[in-house]
Amino acid sequence: MSRTSRTALMAALGLITATGATATVFGTTAGAATPGCKVDYSITNQWSTGFGANVVVTNTGDPTTAWTLEWSYAGNQQVTQGWNATITQSGAAVTAKSLSYNGTLATGGSTSFGFNGSYSGTNAVPAVFKLNGVTCNTATQPTDPPTTPPTTPPTTPPTTPPTTPPGQKADNPYAGAKVYVNPEWSAKAAAEPGGSRISNQPTGVWLDRTAAIAGVNGGMGLRAHLDEALKQKGSGELVVQLVIYNLPGRDCAALSSNGELGPTEIDKYKTQYIDPIAAILADPKYAGLRIVTTVEIDSLPNLITNVAGRDTETANCNTMKANGNYIKGVGYALNKLGAIPNVYNYVDAGHHGWLGWDSNFGPSAELFKTAATAEGSTLANVHGFIVNTANYSALKEDNFKIGDSVNGTSVRTSKWIDWNQYTDELSYAQAMRDKLVSLGFDSKLGMLIDTSRNGWGGTARPTGPGALTSVDTYVNGGRYDRRIHPGNWCNQAGAGLGERPQAAPAAGIDAYVWMKPPGESDGNSKEIPNTEGKGFDRMCDPTYTGNVRNGNSMSGALPDAPLSGQWFSAQFQELMKNAHPAL
């Protein structure tokens, strides 16, 4: 996938949305200076002898690296099956502990878990919760919980109607929901030494050619994935993540991810690709799934950075800008898919190392609006945007800020930052969201960040800022992202798994996701004949010395990589080794 830098150009310029009863409790995290937690407990489904529940924990106090949530039931409720937490029960007392991938909660960060349970008689919502040993309540100072559970539960089970009525989308589809685990990817991950540690993680399903709708080489097609999702769903909510990725003249600035459709084949894109996908997603059989579609990565940003007037110009991108088929295709997809009540469209918005400069940032947001209102679509068809898809930009750089200076010189002048306005994906995603809302997108617009390969952990991870001898030593010594250049995008050496998928981790962010399945190649490191339309891009060649789009730097790519999308065991092992948080 094409990832563009601005080096040469700048040189030239000089919480729950499920059904049922809900309890919301505020309180204090242990060690926090101010009230520190919010707990949303929701009964999502209930029948004569059982129920499903979801719990969202939001940390509003000091950051924590692990959490334990405790409560007691007033009746005889028994937890029978849980997910996204280790849940144990002794009598009426229940304890839920964080897992390795969701224990870290920044201030304002949230995570969710769910479970099924049994009951008889009444099924009252617990009255008191304790987070890390401290009572959660509405008072400024924590108070001890009652020594006995409430003795006057409701005489009948809660009958509150769904908080998200039929036909109305949830504000955040990930909140209170499980996310689909692709069994094909899971099997490949589990077959790797140590892979079982992450093989149960949810990843995106890539529909990267027309044949993928029915299934390629005996693999699962779209219906097969949705049928499997229904099995995984159970009684709660479940999100299925699809990557819509087959525009005419796809990824005009790269070769490894070129697609099957030529630049002018917009009618084929509509009738042979989008229409069949929409028909399947609209099947009433799948109406109970929350279907997230990430729409056409690497397309619209190329119309800003890689066209005439930019020193990163490519002829293919000029063609796609001139014929308008990227805009037409994205608008058509948003219109067709957005008309389906349980589909949530998220449009690709590049990443900070591509669009973070003022000359790219604003024009990109305007272009996103143009595409979202093309081909009969409206802004209402866009539920949010996704950043860093299949890329490596760090989630958050802690050791330097964009406003820092060294000996009176701004860090923006460093070779790495190169006058960018952003240092990481979280700050970029939140700023892009604000810009898009200012242009007329919904004020509840949500962002997704692909954290599948941006952890940059391992022994080389810096533990503090760099030396103050110059802006370059300061930035380079402290940055987590260890790529040679932020324009490098193919099978990057030293990369690691990032934050595990989780809902509502920060303000304006619907979820951290693994949209790019870890272990799937970005592109082949040498010429490989194929029938998939995928070319050989020198950015995937570890011996390549670069071009203007990556500051004429080495590519930083791993050797011996297969075609894009194919399994790359060596990369998978490196991602696990360098995971942050560590496995």
C-alpha cells in the first residue's frame, strides 16, 4: 500500500449500546487523585433462566496497567461463560480481572467485557462496584460498600426496551460487543510457535477482489464468514470487520497492492463488486450483526499527495484524479452499504506520516467530504474514519511532543518530523475527527486506529527522551517508531504487535482494531509472477535505496516476503517478539 512522505515537498517550500437494564457508577481508582472510574453494566438479553451482560469500565483517574472489578449479586445469578476478562465467582461475589491486552487504561480510556449467566426469580443489576479495591460511587471521596447486598431487588426481571432500537445504529458499534475472529487467520496464527497467545484476536476480513466474495481457492467467502459470525455471536452483540478494497486503478502510487480492475472499470466495480456485497449484507439473516466496513484504503489520500503539482507525482494517480473514479467508487460504496441498517461505514483517512502536514491535512478532509457526497451518498452514510490501516505509525509517542524545542530549535525541524503537525496516530486521528466535524460530518463521528503492527516494542524500544544535543538526537533517541523513514510502508523490520483490539480507548476513538491481520505480507520482496494483478514494488525490496516519497532512504523491508496478503511467517514471529504491550 502506498505511503507518502513530505520530505522533498517541505524542502521545496522551505457506554453501552446494548439492550436491557443499565447501571452507571462513578468512583475512584486506587491511587488516583480524583474520582476515577465509570462502570456501565448492561443486561443485553434475558430469558426465563439465563441472561447475557456487557460491562464497560472507563478510567477517569490516573492511568492503570491492570484492573480488577468486583461486585456482588442480590439474587442467585451465576456467571457461566465470559470473554475479554478472567471472571470468577464465589457465592454472590464476582471478580473480573483484565487480560494481557486490555489491562492498560489511560485517563479517559475504556475497555469492555461480557458474559452469560443463569438466574431464577429476579435478575437485579448489581448496586455496588469496586475497581482495584476502591468503591465506585458518585461521591468525591470513596465510601465503603454495604456489608450485605441489597435485600429489595425488583419483583420482576427488567423489561427495559433496547437502548438501540431496531433500525437505529449504535453510537459506537464496538461498545459492549464481541468482535469476529476470522477462523482462517486464527488457524494460521495458532500454527505458529507461540501464536496461540494471539490467535483468538479479531482481525479484518479483506475483500480485495471480486472472487473473494464467493471465496478464493476453497477459502471462506463473505457468506461463510457471516454465517460463522452468527455462531460466534451467541446472545450478545458482535461486530464483523470487512475491508472493502477493489477500486478501479487501486492504490495508484504503489505496485504491490494494485488490483484487478483497470482505471476506467468503474461500472464493473459497482455491478460486479459493490452490488453483490451489498446484497449479501442486506440479507435479513444477518440483520443481528454489527457490520463494520472500512472503505477503500489508500485511495483518496493519493489524490492529494501523488498528483500533478507535487514532487511525489505519479502518472497513475493523475489518471485517477482526472477520471474521478476514486471519488465515484467511494461515494457509490458508501451509498449502497450505508443504506443497510446494520452496516457501519468507516472511510480510510491515511495516517499522520502521510497527511499530517497543513498542505495535506485540510485538503484531504475536504476531499473526504466530496467523496462522501458523491454518487447519491450523504454524510450520514459515514459512521467514522479509520487511520493507520495496514501501516506502522506509532499510536502515541511519549518521549517528545510537537511543541518541544531543543536549544531554541523546534522539533518540527528534525529530519524525522520534517515539519509535520503530528507525531503519532492518536493525536492525528483526534485532530482529523475535529476537522471533519467542523466540515459538517456528524458530531458523534468515531475514529478507528489500526494497531496491528505499530507496537514497536522489544529490547530496542526507548525508555526515555533522546539526548538534548540537537533536535535530531532528541527525536531519534526517544521515538518508538523505528522505521528509517515514516514513508516506508512495506513489511517493516523491527515492527511489533500494537495495542490489542479494544472499544472506546480514548476520546473520539471508537476502537483500536487489528484491521490488517498480523502475519499477512504487504508485498513481495522480489518479482513473483501471479494472476492477482499484484506487481513488484521496490519499496518491498530490502536492497532498495528509495525515492522522493521516502526521502531517498532504504526501504527497511524484510527479505523473502511473499505476495501481499499471503502468510509471512518470519514477519509474524518478529511482530510477536516486538509486541508492545508485550505478550
